[in-house]
Amino acid sequence: MRILLAEDERELANWLVRALGQSSFQVDWVNDGRLVRASLKATRYDALILDLGLPGLGGHDVLADLRDAGHLLPVLILTARDSLIERVSSLHEGADDFLAKPFELPELEARLIALIRRARGSDHPRFACGPLAYDPAARRFTLAHEALALTPREHGVLRALIQRSGEPLSKQEILDRVFSDEQDVNPEAIEVLVHRLRKRLASSPVQITTLRGLGYVLESAG
């Protein structure tokens, strides 16, 4: 799951990027509200963590700007301004959730997962594609309720695909989502990993289809 973090506290932001990264989130960080829209245009994100006290363009203005533009990205407000009026106003302005500082990391992770699940709609309550399901909390895939054994890289690619099941992901998008910290992975390696995953899914109705010019899409024939 790819997250955009808009936070001006450098120490907190660096910690969140590392901590969430250990829990299967990929986090991009901006420290100025004016950078949010440009980031959203350049990259597809699953959610936005938004601090209200941003320089350049405050969190309330960022949120209003996104909603006025019709952007439906899930937004979690993360702020030290913990008051009933602040929470209510943020939710009325279009925020999906509100978490006050200081906070516990497991709660933040749980809220993010819930927001992303909700945004995907009732057809994808647990990141599922036919009999293939991914449990973010356990970081485990199951196929027809049986655990699916995968290498770490196969796991990363399949996770990216199931989080966008039914939508194509290009090789570069998969690289950016899964292997941004690794220098030795190239687009050709993605082809090899997809080939291996197709073999692992061969006995099921789940398949990875290549769409020319668009990339790979995970879909189920059953």
C-alpha cells in the first residue's frame, strides 16, 4: 500500500516512513502543503496522512483543495490539534478519519488499512481477487483458504497487484511500489517474478493478464 505523508516535523516523518515501511506500507513524504497536489498527480496513492499545521498551504486548505477537485483519496488527519471542534470540522471538510498526536503506531496502521478497505468498496473488503486473499495484518496470502508460499519479492509484486486488482499496473509502478529501496531490480526482473507468480496461480481461476502498453492486471475468471 502506497501512502503519501504530508508532515512538517522531520523527526516524526522519518520515523513514520521507516516504521510503516516495516509493515508493508510504502511512504512518500512531503513537508509543505503546496507539494501535495503535485505528488498526487505524479503518483497513485492508496491514502494520504495529512498534518493540519503544514507550511505553505495548511492542512485544511489542502483538504478543501482535494475535495473541491473531486479527489476521493482517503485522508487521515494526523495532528496535535486535539479538540472536538477540530475533529468535527475536519470530518465535515472531507477527512475520512482523525488521529491526534501522540498516537500508537498499531492504531495508525489499523486505521489506514480500514480506510483503504472502505475506499475499495464492498467488493474488496479484504484485498481479495476470487479465491486469492491477502491479510495485511498477518502479511499473508491464502489461495482457496490455503496459505500460499511465496518468496519475499514474489510476495511484494503480488501484494501490489491485489491492492489494485482489476486495474493495470505498469512495470515501473510495480518497481516504485515494491522495490524503491533496491538498486538491483529492473523492469526485466518484474517479468520473471510475474512468470513465477503465474505458475503458482496456475491451478486457480486467478490470473495475471498482460495488457499491452498498460502493464499487468490481476483478475479472476471464477
